[in-house]
Amino acid sequence: MHAMLDVRESGALTPDLAGLAPALPAGTPATQIALDTLQRRLKAAKRSYATRRIDLARADGLLSGDACPRPGDLVLARIVQLGHHKRIESPEGRRAELYIGDEVLLCYGARYASDQFEALVPGDLGPCEMVAGGGIAARAISRHSATRAPTRIEPLGLVADRAKRVLNLADHALGTCRTDRRSPYTIAVLGTSMNAGKTTTAAALVRGLAAQGFRPGAVKVTGTGAGGDRWALVDAGASPVLDFTDFGHASTYRVPVGETASILRRAHAHLAAAGCDVAVVEIADGLLFPETVGLIETPEARTLIDGVIVAAGDALGAVASVACLDRLGLPVLAVAGKLTSSPLAMREAAAALFHPIVPLDALTNGLWLAPALAARRAAGAAA
């Protein structure tokens, strides 16, 4: 049985809360002071990006003992040992320094990052790690040899409401959106691997479209909860910008493909309802990541995605990715990404492909795609 560290029980404070409890003013109900203390403690904790949609006003106690965390559960934890992540990203995007003893608010979630950690949601509330700066609690099972050990945390309890129901990101997700607006032209940015330049490509594409008078919206459908990619797309001019955390997931590793397809469908509907005429869809990781391939094979992806830009790290990766997408029947519009930093790599790719290799500046000024989109918009208006 798990223990509910209920601040209301007999007016007594839990061991965790007792040290922070103020002296009770004469005539003040102890339960009210204790609840206020919990709220102050949660407010003082360093809150992470991944938790930003959760309403802390509903917090009424902490669950501990043998409670079993689920993906998306909100946990109050203490920093025990600093490792790879020495800062935490706030809901507003600020990277706050961490210190041993800091209390932090994180969400449980799995992580798949070939250049950092693979981590899973543990089956208990024992010590684990903060495996992403955006605020993911998990137990690391492997790491890249160049990555430091993860930052160790001590979970203090799952944050629960008055009904002892754990606050979970899924309960604060955006709902289904219905609209009669025209479906936006949708471009997916897929990568050969992590760090192939997907977000840089997506942001440059957004910037160019906005500069040419289009209204682009953007969504990151899969990945690990962190705001850096979101802010990059916001700064480039996309509006609105959504990601999977808006649809109830701290990360999408090990999330069933039907659910990631649902995220794509719902996000696309929100962008259409907002009046976007172009939707830029970033899909995390590379084409060897099984969940990426699973997603782009779904009916939702095949129906909604009009074209793909491949963000490639090198020429061979570009050739292999284009061949993979051809087999899947998704139309490749161009190759971009980190590859375009090298004229030689661009030349290699151009010699092996019939698709345009588009450098960053051509995406940023919008002159590569804007004329074709303008013609499409004019044709639609005339129809």
C-alpha cells in the first residue's frame, strides 16, 4: 500500500513537510496551514518545462511508499548528486542552475537519446535520475560514452489531488479540435539521426514562409519534453507552436504508434483551426528509430503530410533516407540539414539524388518553396 502524505490528517504534518512548517498562529486551523505549506513548497521548487501544463492549485498531498509511477506523473524530488544535467529548463524557457538539495518538479517519462541516455520509467519511487533538462524523471539503463553520469534524484512523492489521484500530464492535454477551415499544406521534417539539423531546418523553413507572407504553425510530434525546439520555432515566426507535451506526454519513447498518430492528427487540427496555411511538423530522432517509421506509416501521416524535407547529417545518410521514404511512398521535397554546411557533402548528395539540396539561407529567405505554395494558394482560391 502506498502512503498518502496527507497534510490534512489529524492536522499533522508529514515528516517531509514538518521541517518547513511555520508556527501556527493562534486560532488558525492546522490543516489549512499545512496545505498552504505544501503549496508554498511546490511553488518554491524548481519547476520543469515538461510539467508546465499541470495545475498545481489542485495539489493536496504527496503519495509515497509503494506507489508506482506512470508516464506523465508529477513528482516532487530532491537533487542528490549533480551529473550531466546541471540546469533545469523552466516552463518559460529559462535554464536555472541546480544545486544539491534543490527540490524540483518533474514528470516521469522514458527517454531515447542515442547521444545521451536511454531511460525507462521505474516501477517504484526509489532513487532515479533526471535524464533531460526539460524535466524527465526516469531510471537510466545506458548512456553514450561521452556523456557524464545522469543527475541523481530522490523522489519525495507523487503530487496528488484531494481524491488522492496523482496529477498527470495527460489530464491537462489539449482536447480534440474540430474546424471547417482548409487543411494547411503540411511539410514534415525528418532526420537521418539525432542532431542532423531537424529543428534548425524546421525553424529556417518557418522563417522563410513567414517572410513571404504565409502563416506557418508548427508542431513537434515526438521526442523528449524540452522547450528549446519550441522556442526556436516560436522565434522563427510560427504561431501557434505545439508539441507532444500539449497532448499529455512527457516523452513519446515507448508510446504506442496509434497514440503518436493521434497527436499528429489533433495537432494538425489545432493548426488548421488557428488559420495556419502551412503546418511544419517535426518528427524526432532518425529513420532507424522504430517509432518514427511506425508513425510515418500510419494512415494519419499518409493523409496529412504533403511533403517531406530530409535533414541529413551526411551524404550517405541522405541517400539512405530518401530511399527509405521512397519505399514508404512519402514524397521527398528536398534534402537539407547539417549536410548543407559542407559544399563537398552537398556535391556528393547531389550526385546521387534527383532531389534538390537546399542550404539554410535558401530556406530562411523563403524563395525556394514560397512560389510553389503561392501558386497552390492561388489555385485554391480560384477553385
